[in-house]
Amino acid sequence: MEFLNAHILSSQQFDRKDVEKIIKVARELEPVAQKKLTSDLLRGKLLASLFYEPSTRTRLSFEAAMLRLGGKVASVVGMENSSIKKGETLYDTARIVSFYSDVVAIRYSESGSTEAFSEGATVPVINAGDGANEHPTQALTDIFTIAKERKTVDGMTIAMVGDLKYGRTVHSLARLLSRYSVKLIFVSPPQLAMPQEIKHHLQEKGVFVEETENLEDAIRRSDVLYMTRIQRERFSDEATYKRFHGVYVLTKGLVERCNPHVLLLHPLPRCGEIHPDVDALDGAGYFRQAGNGVSVRMALLSLVLGKM
Ligand code: NCD
């Protein structure tokens, strides 16, 4: 794909060459992300950071990426503080924000909302999470992390665990992994299974997919275990959420017993599904993964702004 001025809305828009390009640029910018070098690559550029849903990592890593590359940031945080609260459409907001900024990162609670926003935008728009739908920059961060930690993505067996129905990170990641030669194991209660549409997509691409409720068995057979939290905010009632909360919990003992070499990832925040004693394991990659988000977002900002 042509990156210059492109909207980044779904992980489906990337072919394998695109992902490799992003990984290569992220690697080049990594010393800046890791505070070893300074850079003025994006001097004079302004990121509008519009986060209408809660965020810590995604917003701060986008903003850190822009600022550390010498750019500037203007933010809206939360619905309360925006004109959308007054009834303004995403389309109108996009028209306006395009006058003020050079690139937009947006998170909003409805599926498809970032696409609707991009229709009014004349600057590149990056989806930072649209409801339960997609989170493409997280998926790129995840693949970057696997490639960095294990030197390859091809040949890996990757288990995704937890709320696969509402988890936008696993939706984007599964789609992006269909560009690689991998085996996927989906671990969830049947009520929180991966959406059919994504399973069809994987089938079409010839990805081997298995579904199970058995976490232990999946740990034994995986190279990478991708945990997710049960998405409280996506359930209409608290009782249903409570039924699933705590259904899968990783402990140090469990990992050591089943597969001490497995790479453990999680988009975070964790809400009880990874016991803090797991953090001591070499394979506990989730904090490093969150750190990698800065390099990957630096790469995306630089590419859409035509600076890499
Ligand atoms: C995820 C998200 O917002 O979708 N967090 C993140 O961006 N790293 C996962 C989550 O909230 O559970």
C-alpha cells in the first residue's frame, strides 16, 4: 500500500510487505522510542489525539511517539470535554480537526466510528480502537513484539485467550496473522468465541484454527499465549460480566508446569487474568510489548506523513 496520507483503519488493509515495512521502520526508530537518541523527524507536524474512550497506553504511546520525533500534540480526552457531547457528528468534527492538525489518532466506542470520522477528514486518520471492532496499531505492536522476541512469526502456534467476541485487539491481531504461516488456538467460553466473520477470513487464507475452552492444554501447545481481559464495558449487565470474569487466570505455577518457554503477551490492562507472580518469568513479555507501542506508532506517524 501507499502509506503517504493513508488512513489506518483496519489491520485488513495491510499485506505482508506492508507489515514488514512498518516493522523495519519501527526498528529504525526504536533508539528514539527507547530514549537513547533524540529526533526532529516530525518537527512542524501536529497530532490531534482524540480519545473518547478510556486509554492509557495507546494515547500516551501515540503522544510520546509524536513528541519524541519533534512533533506536537493537541488532545481531547473523554466525551465530556468535546462537542460530540453536544451532538456534533464525527464527520463534522473531522472536517474541523483537519484544519488544525496534520494527522489524527482517534478512539471511539462504536464499531466503524473511525471510518465514519475518516470520511470527513482531509488528513490521515489512525484508528486507535473503535468499540469492539478493531485496534490495528495494537496488532502491529503485537506482531512487532513476537518478531523481536522470537526472531520469527512464521511457524508459531499462537493461542488467544479470554474475551474473543468483544476484544478488538484479538480481532485485529487474528486478521493480521493471516498474512503469516501460523497456527491459531482460540481459548474462550463458547459465549465469548471469536466472531464467525473473522474465522471465515482465516479459513479463506488457509490458517489452521482450533477452538477450545481448555487453557492448560493450549499453554502446552503454544509458542505465544495472548491473554485478554473480559471486557466489562461491552456487556449490557453486570451479572453476565461476573459470570465470565476470572474464567481464565494465569499463575507462575501454571505456566511453569505447562510450558516454561511460552511467550506471554497481553494488550493490557490486566484485570486479574495474569497473576502478578507471572511477571518474574522470562517469557512475561507484556510490559515490553507495551513499550514497543511507541516504536510502532512512531513508524506509522512517520510513514503516513511521508517522512520515512
Ligand atoms: C486494549 C484496548 O483498548 O482495546 N488496550 C490497549 O489498547 N492496549 C485492550 C483492553 O482494553 O482490554
